Amino acid sequence: QTSADQGYARGQFNLGVCYENGRGIPQSHCKAVQWYQASADQGNAAAQFNLGLCYEKGQGLQQNHPKAVLWYQTSADQGNSSAQYHLGVCYANGNGVTQDWGKAVQYYELAAQQGHAKAQSKLKTVGQEMEKERQRRQRDEKRKLEEEEQCLQQQILQMQQLQDNASSGDMDPQYQLATVYD
């Protein structure tokens, strides 16, 4: 508490961890966030990562994926492998950023190079995940095309019926047909 109150980034981070986990003091996610923020603002990569987690989970503050990405990025830029991994997950899933498999792999690789086990595992399965995503998009596109084709077929049938009715000499269908071509 004393070093945190004196403005030491490491002390602020450690006090944030104590508040987050209820170690030696009553658990308070809000106070944990305050201490992480103070430490993160001084450039502490671990605090920046933990603050990113708090934003991602909505723990101690309102959930905000873009802010989580911002703090993960800030920490990852300092070489924090956990932040690099989580940034990869954000890019893979499109959480707080536009989905980008290339960037996901890039961050998984950075984390894996530092021995991050989950990142190493993700790199082994990322090809499968990308294929699943590609297949999902294909299914969605096919479904959309089928729906559009079905609508078009219905419109064609309606037009044929209208033309058949108009050719019988009935004035209403002739008028309706005329407004379609107008």
C-alpha cells in the first residue's frame, strides 16, 4: 500500500492484484482497476495487460472491447506475451477490432516465440479455425444467394401470372402490368 501511495508503478500493480484477488484485503474489482490504471499510465506492461483483461471481461468497469484491445496493444508493444496472445485472440474473433487472421497469427507467433503455451497451441489449430470460418462464410453466402434466387423466382411467377391475367382482357391486370413497366 505504501509504495503504491508513493506512486511506484510496481507497487500500484501489486496492490491492484491484491484487490482483484482479495489477498489480504477485501476483494474490490473497482479498486483493482484504479490501481492498474495508475500503474498502466506509468508504462507498467503487466498492469496494462490486466487493465485490458478488466475491459474485456467488464470486471470493475463497463465492458469495452476496443479499450481492451488498446491496452493489450500497449502491453504487447512492450513484449508482454500474454497481451500478444490476447491480442491474437481479439483479431481471430473480431473482438474490438475487425477480424484479421493475418494479425491474429502475427500476435500468436510473437507470444509463442516467448514460450506462451496457449499461443503455441493456437498456432497449431489456427489453420483449422480459418477453414471453419471460410466454410461458415461460404454457407452464409450460399444461403443468401438461395434466398435471393427464391425471391427472384417468386417475382417471375407473379409477373407471368400478371401477364396471363392482362392478356385475358381484364383491365386491372393490364393497368398493374403497365405500372410495372413504367
